[in-house]
Amino acid sequence: MKRWLVAFLMIVPGLAGAQPVLDFRNDLAFQATTVNSFAAHIYRERLRKLKAAGKLDLDQALLKRLRGIIERLRPAAEYERPAAASLPWEVHVCRRCYENASAMAGGKLLVSEEFIAQIKPTDGELAYLLAHEMGHVLAEHTREFATSARYFVGMGLKRDYSDIQHEIDESFSLQLRMAPLYKQQEMEADYIGFILGAHAKFEPHAMLSLLHKLNMDGASILDAHPSTQQRLKQARAMLPAALRLYERGIPGH
């Protein structure tokens, strides 16, 4: 993550032509289609249960707002990672679903009505929240996590993706060992999301105001989010360069 941030701060101020900023890993195990298909199945089952319980897409105004912002962010995602043009981005809202906002491999997002009502985000703040979740998808964090987890389970290099994912979901000791990667991925999603939002012409200061509203400083060793101060430090370091991206927009758009 520090390598990405240093490269970003060095490159962006001098950008004159059209060129993406992000550089993604290409050394991950398992097929992306396998990981995305697995996630899609879990997502469909989650939506089915929420709908059956009368908890899915009740706030149509919020749903429309989310989908509109994602459509505005989509060109930025495709500019930075052209393969994202094939992703079937999908977002739904849930009520009393006991989570804030989440993203699954393949572009499947879920956002809590209560969470949005609590933080009352502006469109800019909501855009950076969604861009953060899209960042997880673009960086293939689910696939990356499973790739790393193989080294912490018996015969991991010979096990298939669904088996490794089951270990991740069920093993407390594995989750504990992988906690540092959770936090690293959250910082990376902030980094990617900041770039996407700036490209899409959402005012970058909204990223900082969003982080102030989230104010996640949990003490749990398993907390997947770094402290607010860590996240704000990175965002402040990126702000001048993000403002340049904001002023330029996406070349050709």
C-alpha cells in the first residue's frame, strides 16, 4: 500500500496526457470466474432471504440514488481497469441487515438503509463510500485473500477455492492470522476509491468528511478497518493529487 501511495504522489502531479494511475496484481491464484461465480451464488441467496423477510429494496429513493452514483463511477473504474467493463455491477439496499456497506467479488454491493440514515451522506460522501466498495472489487480482494490464506491451512496449495473460502469463513484462528491483510485491503480500497471518485468529478474533500463521519476506531484485533486516524492520514496525503485528478476528469469524457 505504501508503494502504491508513493507512486501515486510522484506520478499524478506531472500527468499531462491520458494514462491510468492504478496498477493491479496479476499473480493471484484461482480463476476470477470461479471466485465471481461463487460470490454471485452467495449474493443471490442473501438477496432471496432478505426479500423473503421483507427487508430488501424498501427505500426506492435510496436505491435509485445509489445506482445513479455507481453509473457515474463506472467510467472511472473502466478507465483504471478496462476489464471492469465486463463487470455486472449490482447494488441493493437492505433494512435491519446488521451491516453497513459491503462488496462481493464480481461487483455485488449491499448497503444498509439504517447506516445511510445514520451518517446522512452528501452525494459526494456517498460516492466515495461506494467507490471504496468498488475498489475492493477492482483489486479482487476476495481472490487475493484466498490466495494468501492458502499458506495458513493444511495442504493449502492443493485445495480448491470453495474449500479455502470455507476455511476463511469458519476458522477463527485463520481469521486472526489474516487480520493484518484485512486492514491492508481496507486502506487499499480507500486509496482506489479516492482515485475513482476524483476521476468521476466528485469533490475530493468529501472523502475526508466521509471518514470523519465514519469515525471507526474499534479496538478489536479482528476489526477489519484501520483506525480513522490512519485512514485520514492517507487521505490527506493524497488530497493534492486527487484534486488534480478531479480538475482533469477522465480523459475523453
